[in-house]
Amino acid sequence: MSTPTKTQIKTQQRLQAQVDAFNAQLPIGGTVDFFEYEGAPLKRYKTRTEAQILSGHTAVVWLEGKAGCVCVGHCIPVNDEVEAGAGAVQ
């Protein structure tokens, strides 16, 4: 195995920071609004896993009712306390 380049190390550090921030903000079972692409309608899901780095290139999380994993950058955490007070339906 070769030694990682500075770029690869910085990429891993950036991805790990994304994963750590997402996991600190949202526990497993937390609610997110997910969008498939920029401008797409939001769809509400609950997380099935903690976020993690997929194959060294993308910070991802698995969602209940969604096949495969999704990029954490496409997930907007929803504050369940505010949501419960507003009477939102999931």
C-alpha cells in the first residue's frame, strides 16, 4: 500500500469532520429532510445509522425507507422538538 498524499489526507480529514459534525447534531433515528438534487422537493426520513465515510470519498448515512446510502450534504437535520410542537406529520 502506498503512502497517502497530502491531498488524500486533507480529503479524509474533511470527510471525517463532516461525519463528526453530522453525528454530533443528529442521533440514529433522528429526522432529516432529504433532497435528491438541488431544487428537488424535500422528503422526510429518519436515519438508520450514524454517518460514515463511504470508500474514502463521500460522507454518507442510511435512511429508513430509502434504498442505499445518501450523501450527508443532501440531508437537512430537523429539530424533533420544534417539529413535535408544530404537530407535523411524519
